[in-house]
Amino acid sequence: MQDKVTLVINALTIAASSSLLVERLLEMLKQILSYESKASRQTRKDKKREAVYKKANETLMKIRKSLQDYDETGDENKLQVRDGVKEPAREEKDDTVDKEGQPEENFERYSPVLIVPASPPTLNELQIKVFLMLMASGLGVAMAEMFNLRLLSMFLSDVRIPHALDVLFSGIVIGGGSHPIHALIRFLTTRKIPEFTPEAKQVTKIDPIKKTEKQATLDEQPEVLDDEQANWLPISYNGGVNPSSLENRNFRTTNPTLIVFHHTAMSSNLSFQDVVDEFLINKKWSTGYHCVIMPNGNIRPFCRWDRRGNHAKGHNSYSLGVSFHGNFHTLENDQYSNYDGRFGNQKPTPVQLDAGARLVALWVNLYEGIELDFKKDILAHKEAIPGHTVCPGSNFPYIEFEKKVTFFCEAWKKSDTVQKQIELFKKKPFLYI
């Protein structure tokens, strides 16, 4: 991985240096080629100025002739210079009052602006522009070949790119000057690009918040719904990620009355921090889901539960959002589906589904406005906003999830121990408006 990062840095350095060199060479060439164009434009201006002077001289001669005739004859008609056509008399106008009778001083006045139409480019200027564009691409291709720069192959390591196409693409990027390179550098430094390789599926990215977190597999635990499983398991909640950031924003008008469950649509190999970064850094939102359920069963609060999250447009003001980390949409004809497993797990792990059901059961017990109703109060994202999304995916086990939530809600009602734990949980901060 370190070698690949070094390779990318070296390639971008070469590309940036080459593009800067191309810019300087083209600027020099442009000055040389445009010299003749400037001279021709100056010649046209001189000819136009001579024509104006000639016309003014002709008018001046007519005025002198008419004055001379007037001195000799005293005939006022001889003073008409414009081919005998008299200038119509001008009506006096009071410009202190507008057409509606209001004093003009009550309206804004603006000084007249001289508008000089731009002269259209000449054929010679267009030819120079096209030549410079072709020259830039040619220099870029030459430098890409000289420095053995292959941008497409570097970023698409799993795809076989024809040599000529790769050189042409790299040359066009270099020939475009420094702007494309700077845009590429900004993209690479602000986006996280996961590697979907067989080796990457076996490696878990360490969560910086909790480094002991371990990736779970689909077969890690079988489904067991018994009295022991119904026991209370502590859920850590202290306001989520940076609760103070929402102290003066995202207020609710009511406590939640709806639960919406999602999938993150991201690779299950990524960490909780990657999910947070997607919302706070890449999307630049104030927050996201209220909780994220990791594949190993960890429940990771994100948004404060007493604040409005960003997860279901049109329902955020009165809903809680829980998202199962992973991409569980497996239809082959969808561009971003996980039909081939490139996003990791294709369905929630048993412990992940179990943890999500426990969280939903807790919310049903905490908030009086939420009932155990999967047709009204507990909805999948695609049910909350029909036709808007496929979330949480075609391979999400809806029936199994509903059974688990129902099991925990009913079992916890019968357990005095669990009810005491829920009462203690209700005393935590950041729960109610």
C-alpha cells in the first residue's frame, strides 16, 4: 500500500511539472503567433480611423461651403447641411417629473454607460487558438511517453488499458495545463477510494474510535431466539459523535414517532469513521444517521437522538434513523449494487441484525410515540419514501428483522430486570426534547 501511495505521488508530481512546462511553452508560442495578429488589428484600426477622419473633413467642408454661401446671399436655407432636411423641433420636457406624476428625485438615477461592442475574432485568431490547443495536446502526449506516465493504468489497476489510449489520456490531462492536475489532486485528497480486491475483503480497516473492533463474518453466529438471548445488553450512548456541535441546531419539534432503517450502501470493510466522514466531510452535512450497526454487532451512535438527523428526506424532523453498515442490494442490473460482493457482505451478519433489532426495541420502549408497527411506525427507507430508493437493499432480511424486533419487545416487557435497565437508560442525556 505504501508503495502504491508513493507511486501516485510521484506520478502526480511529474504530471504537474509537465503541465506547468506546457503552459509556459504555449504562452511563449502564443506571444510569437499573436504578434502578427495584433499588427493586423492595428492596421484595421488605422484604416477605420482614416475613414472617420475623411468623413469628418467632408462634413467640415460642407459646413464651410454653406457658411460661405450664407455670407454671400444671406439665405438661411443655405445653412442646412443635412441634404436640405430640417431637423424636427424638440419639445421641451420637464424631466423633474416622471410619467406617473411622481417627482423624479424619488427614483434611482444611473450615469449612462458606454457600451462598446466587442469585435468578432478574425479567422487568423481562430486558427491560432486551434493550433495552440492541438500543440498543447501534442506536447502532453510527448511528455507522457517520455516520462512513461500512465494515469489510467495507475488508477484502474484492475482494468487492462491499451497503451495508446493511456498515453493519449495522460497527454490530454497534461496538455490541459495545471487546472486538471489541481482538480485531480483535490479529488484524491478529499475522497476516500476503497480498493475492491480479493485481498481487501479479508482485511478490516481499523476504526480509529475503537481499535479493538473486529470484522464479523456472515456465519459467525447462528440465529437463536431464546430467553438467554433476550437478556439486556448494555448500549453505550452519550450523544453520539460530537454532540456539542448540534447544541444550537437541528432542533426537533416533537419527540420521534417513526423509525427508519437503512443500509449505508458502503463497503462493509470500511470503518464507522468512514461512514461519519462521508456525511460530515464529503457531503458536508451537519450529521447523518442516529445509529450505525457495524457487521460485528457494535452499535455506534452518530447523531444525537434528541436532534433531527439527515437520513430520510421529509421525515427527519420526527424520525430516528438506524443504518446497517454494508451494501445489501444485489440486483445485477443496478450500477451500485453488490451482486458480485465487491462491497463486502451481501446481507447483514446475524450479530449485526440482532444488534439492530435490540436498538429498535429500545427505541420502542423509550419513546411513547413509537409503536411496534412495521406498517406505520417502523419502516424501511424505501417504504418511507416510495419510489425514491431501494434502501436497505433487495437482499435485506425484512421478515427475519421484524421477528427479532418483535421478540425483544415482547420478551423485555416480561422481564423486570430489563425494565429496570430501560428506566436507567431513560435518565441519560440527549434523549428527549
